[in-house]
Amino acid sequence: MSIRSSIASLTKTLTLSTAKRTFNTTTTTMSAEKESITKWAAQDGSFKRQVSSFRDHITADGKFAPEKGRYHLYVSLACPWAHRTLIVRKLKGLEDYIDVSTVHPHMLEGGWHFVDPANANKTPAPASEHSFDTFPNATTDKLHGSKYMNELYRRAQPDYNARFTVPVLWDTKHSTIVNNESSELIRDLNSGFNPILPDGEKKALDLYPEALRQEIDELNEWVYNDVNNGVYKSGFATTQEAYEKAVVPLFAALDKLEKRLSDGREFLIGGKLTEADVRLYTTIVRFDPVYHGHFKCNLGSIRHDYPNINKWLKNLYWNNPAFKDTTDFAHIKEHYYYSHSQINPHRVVPLGPKVDIEPL
């Protein structure tokens, strides 16, 4: 039976399947700082994503005007939401305009943390040692020397009491967070700095062109719900019912994307690279290494069951340095398998798949 047929069958039997099961749910209470990833599930066992709190923008005539060196980006190389901003930063040639601090891949009870400044120049420990102190490509907080991301949030808002997420764009002029919502940040990076960029290909690049905005928005909406967030809703579900209600729509959405790419197109919309490609890429590149096994998204794999999506993925990775150079499989696997102790209590990080992404 094909993947497509299997999903159709699962959809029909979902109610019957879950009705035959007895679920034991445990109601948990968030910690005061809401930092533990183990507390993300709602009472019904489903995953509920937090709404971002800081929503200002880079505008030429506003409080946060584009200036070279004024802003600092905080990211995790493991996080797909933060990865979006790194891709757009490189596509737009903003590396010399916005510096970056990168958290350690382990997100434990204290939340995201940075390499201790005392260990900044030490040789990173081998992956097998899972060092808390240092990790390849992880950095200190270059601006403040903070140990945890929560310190940064409280610099901006002392009474902040939600989760401490990445990405974060920090303004050094007003000493505050501009924005911590990735979907808005990539649009700010796409156009907000154009007034100070030199004329050329990178300034001219528009990932959200006026003529394609409606189509981009429509695709983004269902891709976000069923794919970008769908893998998390599957992986963090704490009941069988919640898991099945997430994983079946996830693979139905992958089927839809596979069909969309069946005409051999290189990009999702309009025959050109847009933010829709960026937003989908950061989930798909993590799918086989992490989501397939760790998040139980195993009704199929990208490389074996979705050849058109796989070709689209490989084209982006191998043909565009902004995608390849910002993808760090060591951080990706280390973070998910080590940090999610409720899913992987022994914190064993798998060696495969090999290769992380197939050759073009």
C-alpha cells in the first residue's frame, strides 16, 4: 500500500483507533519561569505553541531604524524557527550588518544557555562527551556575557514570565528586544535594511514580492499548521489520540507538497525563491535526521517516500550557500535527542542517518 493510501486509511480509522484505547493523562503545571520543554503539553495531551511577545519592526522612519552594527541576532542552530533568520540574513548579505550569538544545543531546565566565557577558547569536546561547557559553533553571549537566554529577556522586560525562545533580534541602542517572532523577523531582514544596503543582487532580492504575497500567505498558513508545527504536535503529544490527530494531517500535507512539486519546479511559488521555500526548508532538512524517529513522524521519510520534495530540498541545500552554510546537523541532532528527556530519557544521540542529506 502506498504512503498516500496508508494516510487515507488512517484518516478513516482514526476515530475508531483512538476510541479503543484507554489514555492516562497527567496534568502538569508549568514552572514559574515556564522554561521546561517537558511542560509544553496541554491537559488533553496536545502541543500548544506559545505566542511571541515582542513584535516591533525595522523601519526607516520608526523607533528601530536600519543601522549597520546596531542590531544583534540570537539563535540556535538546532531551532528551525531561528534557522529561518540565518538563511535570510545570508541571502540578503547582512552578515556584516548584524552579528550573531549562538546558544549551546542543550536546552535543559534553565532553558537555552551560552558557552561560558571562561570556556570560549577551549577546544570543543567530542560529541560523545556532550559537554555542557562548549560545543562546536556555539558561542558566548557576545553582547552581555549572559549565561542563559532568560537573562536577556529580563534585560528587556524584568517581569517577563513566558518561555525564553529564539530567535531574538536585540537593539543595542535602546537595550531591548525588537522582535522574537521568526515569521516577522525574516520579513524585516528581507526589506527593512534595504535603505542601507549597497545596490546589487542581494539588495534587489525580494522574498515576499507584492505580486506573490497572497499565494505565499495561503501556502504558509497550511504549511505552518500541518508541517512546521505539525512535527512538533506529533512529537510532543502525550496521548495516542493527540499524536494521531497531528501525524495524519502532517503526512497529508507532505502529499500535497509532493504533488505541487511533481511538475519539476525548483521553487514552491512563482518560479523564484521566496520566503515560502525558506519556511518549509528548515523543517524538511530536519525531517529524516530528527522528526522521522525522535518525533515518531514515521509514516514515510523524505528521501525514500517523497522524491519531489527530496529533490527540492537537495537543490536548495547544495546550490545555495545560504541554506547549506547555515545548516548544522550536529547541533540539530544533539539538541533534540539530548534536550527532550521526556521523549529520550537516556539522551542517546543516534549516529544516523548517513548521510544527513543525500548528494545532489
